[in-house]
Amino acid sequence: MNANSPKSWLGDLKKDLLQRQTVSLYRQLLPSDVDGPYLKRGGKKLLNLAGNDYLALSNHPQLKEAAVTAIEQHGVGSGASKLVTGHSCEVHQLESQFATFKHAPAAVIFPTGYMANLGVLTSLANQDDVVFIDKLTHASLIDAAQFCGATVRVYPHHNAEKLERLLERYTDARRRLIVTDSVFSMDGDVADLPALCALAAKYDAITIVDEAHGTGVLGDQGSGLCELQNVADQVDIVISTASKALGSLGGIVTAQQPVIETLINHARSLIYTTAPPPSQVACIAAALDVITAEPQRRERLVELSKHVREAVTQMGFVLPTTTVQTPIIPLITGESDAAIALSAHLNQQGIHAPAIRPPTVAPNAARVRLSLRCDLTEEHVDQLINALASAPKAQ
């Protein structure tokens, strides 16, 4: 091939991207500046209803002060993986603090929630095992289930009966792992953890719960759905993230000490990566303090969630059924074009709420996902409700 000839593989990529554009599935990165409940993009100031900063902690003065102090005292980087020199005294203290927060014996921190999910499943399961996973569980856990080499069986969303039939078929497996989100990120509904724990006890299965969207938001102490549904002592492994309600970044696994030690010895996504920097560790610790000291933040979030859910339901939007008020409210449109149109309408009304399309959600299940935060004012809520009232869906 001539050196100046176009590379055929680049042509293939361009064709794929063009095809995505024709079916309204093309994505692109747009520079943004987040300022509290607002987003600045393209010179326009928008109310941000797309993020996961549920408790508005990412800009909390206590977290910012903790980060600055950590940088001044310890620098900007951890310098190595946890098993080399990256497991600082501050990390050790944070893991102990987080375990107490989660009512668990032990904890270990990964740089991100994705890496924590990957580390858990690839450390505990192999080709001799079976992973049973809720159909709507987050993509990071689905990836982890596929990477670990185990047989993967997906059960319909919330269908405990189908899950039990699957468990009955695989009693000869070395290990059976039941994997679920606590709060499902695209539907805003919650798992029935007591039912899953009962099945796990009956079939000697391991329960793994991703509390990414529950940590900091649910429960009397804010530790998550496990606390709210009174199963913290029954769920074997909980995976949390600091990137949502805690306003920072990092994945934290809480479990019995042998599980944590297994991750330290086997989780490649922990062993072969640099440990979180001091500022990140300090922010997580500060966030736990704020969550304990300021319960009014999650109380306000519940109030907002209930109000907005009732308002959009009255407008004719059909929401997934949930027994718990969560800040994730999906406005399901079906077709991707309709989701894009609704998102564009909200943008014109000064609100940022992007369209969520396949493969993030199932075909014909495109939506605009509203994601609330505790510092929204009554004026913000009125702005949203008025914008939705004039949207094509509501006419």
C-alpha cells in the first residue's frame, strides 16, 4: 500500500461513526464547566440535572479544605500502587472509617468504581463458577462478569422467581455469585435485597451489591440500600463509589477480612495501578464526616425526589415502579429521536438533561434521565416542571 493511501481501517471507523449518526446514536464530548447546580456550556448557563453529585458535596468547603490540606502535606500523587508505597497511613485510616460507615469488618479502596467492580468479580470467580446478574445492572459489572471467565446468566429485572430457577440449575458449580445494583442507574428503582439474600442463603450463593447510587443517599445513616432494607449483615460484598453522593472519586469494597485480603492478593485492577492520590483520600474522609453531620442533605433529596416524581407522573410520564424515593427519574420516550427532541427542548428552557440511548439502555427504551441534587431550590424545581409541561411529550 502506498504510504499516502488512506488506511482502510480508518475508513471502516468513519463508516461506523456515520452509521451511528444516521440512527441518532452518535456521541461526542462537549467542554463544560460545572458550577454548583449549574453547567456552563457553549457560552450558555444551564441548570444541571444530569450529574450524580446528589448531596452537592463536590463543592463543599469542608471537602475542598481537606483536599488542599492533603496536597500541602503530602503532595499531589500517591507515587505507587497500594502494594508498593501507595497504601499511606491516611488510606489505611480511611478504609477503617469507611468499613465502620458501611457496618462491615473491612474495606479496601480502588481508584474508581469500575476498577472495584472489575477487581471483585475477577478475583472471586473463574470458569468453574456461575454469575447471576440482574439484566439492568451497571455495565461495569456486566463487563467484569464477562472478563472473569465464569458462566454468566442474566435474569430479568427484579425477577426473583427466574433467578431461583437458574440457581437450581447450577448447584454443582464451585461458586454462585448473585450480582445486582442497589439503585439502578438508568431506572431509579431499587433491588429487593432481602429476597436476594434469602435466595443466597438457600443456595449457598455469594451476594455482591453495587451501592454506587445508594451510598450517601439511602438509610438512616446514609450508608445505602443495605442499611435501609436491614440486610447489611447479610450481603457478603458491597461495592461503593465516592464519585456520586460523596462528591469525589474512588471505588470502595467492604466485606469480611478474607474477602478484602483476597482482593489485595488477586485483584489486578488494584495491584497493577497507582493508588488514589492524597487529595482524593482526604475528600472521601471529609465527605463521610459531612454525611454524618448534615443529614438534612439527604432528607432534602428525598423531598425533592418525591415532589418531582409526583409532578411528572401527573403530566403523563410513566416512571418505573419503585418503593424508595431516589433522585434518578427517567422520562422514557422509547425512540432515540424522541429522547433527543425532549433533551433539546429542555436545553432551550435552560436545563441540561441529556438523552440516554442504546446501548446504555435497551432498544426502544431511550429516555431523558433527570438526576436531582439536594441544593436545588423551589425556583429550580418550578423551572423544570414548567419546561416539561410545555414539552412535546406532555401535550
